Amino acid sequence: MKLYPKACRTTYAASALKTLLCAALALMMAGLPACGALAADAAGSQVRVSSGFDEDLESWFRQNHPELTCVNLYDGEVVRTAEALELLQGSESVDMLAVHSSDCDIAAILSSGLVEDLSSNEAIRQRAAELYESVARLTVTEDGAILGVNGVSGWAMHRIPAAWEAAGLNDAGAPQSFTELLDFAERWVELVQAGKVGNVRLHTLKTWGVPPDETRYTLWLMDLLWNCWAMRQQEAGEAIVFDMPEFVELAGRSREIGRALVKAEKKPGKKSLSLYDCGLNSGMGYGADSLYSNAFPMRISTDEPVRIKASATLFVVRKGSPHAQVCMEYIAHLYASDDASEPRNPELYRDVAPGQIVPPEGSWPGYVLTAEWQETYRPDWLFFLVEPFGTVKAYAQQEKLLLQFAKGEISAQELAYGLDEARAEE
């Protein structure tokens, strides 16, 4: 006879009753999913997203896919490159991710092998086919895989030909690099002192965002310098480091020339003309005053390629996401190119509606696109700088250091060291 532990011993009747109860329970359970399956179904009904670019995100999912719950994990903080990659592969991975080029290296995201090919969506394929070739190359591989959908916007500083003419100058010889700008600024000081330029300023800086005092030209030149410097290092695949002899020398020269400009020029009046606009800080339009042929190349020296600082938004879908098709549908909706209620972005698309070029007054308030702008546009010049001072703390520290430097409170060497320290604290 087989013996059981005392706790398990039962009479035959009790054992039979237990058998009946177990059988009944088994029949009941057969019609219900297991606890693990319930949890899987709950997870499967969620579309996990990280995006701060569309306030109608959740409402779109409720309207178009009520069977799914959109959970947006974006918390308002900057998403840097490492965090973005983690969101595409970690235990808390998302189905769809949206990032901004100033915060995140979009090239690293697209080449990570972690993103889905979106070319199965017809609307996305059609959009990609209409892009400028150099813009399409950002997200479309040689074999036709579409790894993301993006928008772009250039932030160029332009020379203003009418102001150059008023100052008696030929803008065809305008500076084509930062070092050439410094050389030109030195000659400009001599022209101003000789009284040869009339009511024209090198830059009125009215909307640049610098204080209208003795620091203004130094801050302007330093803003251009650190941007050009960071772009050069990023393009070379190097870590952005400011504490280098060349940067220190250029910073010291910038302050010297900035002070000379303030001393030579009178403060600009309402009728004063400016050789340059404020495009780098205030954005740009698509009119005659924003031609790419007049754009200032953001580079230290002329042996570097021409760069125009630009920004981009990028939407990608996680490779292997069970909701990939739904996410593609949302992205296609977001970037729909056939919406006649708004103009097409001429920085993205080769072709725009004829009526979009210098449209009738009132069509799109404040918007002007000229044929001349389209002819000079060079999307291959666009450069997406990952801002070296991406957090609020780092940016504030950078501004403080630059102001201290402009006031003469710290040396160029101390500035360079401090900028690297600010980056290290991100």
C-alpha cells in the first residue's frame, strides 16, 4: 500500500468529492484565460509612446483606434541620445519615439538597428519620394528602407545686400567662414573710423538676444564661434571639447575685436542698416531676404564644408513593435502632405503648389515663398547640431560664462575650461 503524508490522507468519499470539485473547477477555468494571458492582453492593448511634439496624440488614438490605449511616457525633459536608444531596447521600451535633433543625435538613432522600416506604409513611401534627395538621405537607405520620418528647418544668418551697397561695399566678397568674419570685422572698424560706411552697422543685433551694451559684439561673435566649433567637431565624429589652443585663441581675438567694434560704432538707431540679419537666433523665412546664396557658412575656416545650422524632428517606430502598423498610420497622418489648408514645407519638398509662391495676401499670414529662394536653397548644407548645452543647468552656466568673458572677468582659457565643465555636468 502506498502511504501519503498525514495531511493528505482522506476517506474514499472525501476523495471522490474532491475529484468532482476539481473537475468542475477545471471546466469553469477552461473558459477563462490564465492570469498571465490577462496581463499579456492588457499590455497588448497599450501603445507606448515618447513624444512631446503633438498635443493631439492621445485623442488621435482614441478616435482612430479606440481598442488601444496610448500611453505617452514623455515627461517634458530633454531626451538625449543614450536615453533615446534605451527607450528603443530596454525593459521599458516604447513602440514609437519622437526626438529633436538639438537634443539627440538622429544619425545614431537611425543607424542603431533598433528602428522599423516604415516603407510598408504607402503614404510614408509617397512622402519620401517627394522629398529633396539630400533630405531623403537622412532617413531612407540605399535599398529603399525608410527608417524614420522627419521635418527640417534651417537657421541661417544672412547678409543683407542693400546694406552692403549702402556702406559702399560689394557683398560678393563677404566673409565665408568665422575666421574671415573676424578679418572683415577688423577692416570694418577702420572703415567706420574713417567715416566711410554711413548709417550702417556690422550688425544692429536688435533681435539677437544680447544686451545693448559694451558686451554685445563679443557675445555675438562668441555665439557664432561656439556653434561653428561644435559643428566641426560633431561632423568629424569627435567629442565636443572647447579647452583647446585654437578655440582659446579665437575666443581671445573675438573679444578684442568685439570691444573695438563697440568703441568704433555708435549704437544703432531706428534707421540704421545692418550688414547681417538675426537668422541664427530668430529663424528664417523663404523670401528674398533669406536666400541661401546670402547665408553665412557656419564653419571656422573655408577648408571645411559649408554648413547651415538646422533642426529636425524625427519619428521612428521600434523594430519588432506589435503596433508598428498603427504607429506608421499615426506618423503618416501627422506628416500628411496633401493638406491644402497649410503650405507645404519648401525645405522638405521639391514641388509646391504654384499658388504657394508669393501667395495672395491673406492666404497664409506672414508667409512668403519666392521662386528665387527655391532656386538658391541648398538642403545639402543643413547641419543638425546636437546642442552641447542641452539641459537648463548647462545652458544657464554657458550663458553666465560667456557674459563673464565678455565683461573681462575671466580669461579665454578660463572660459574654455568652464564650458567643458558645464558640458560635463549635463
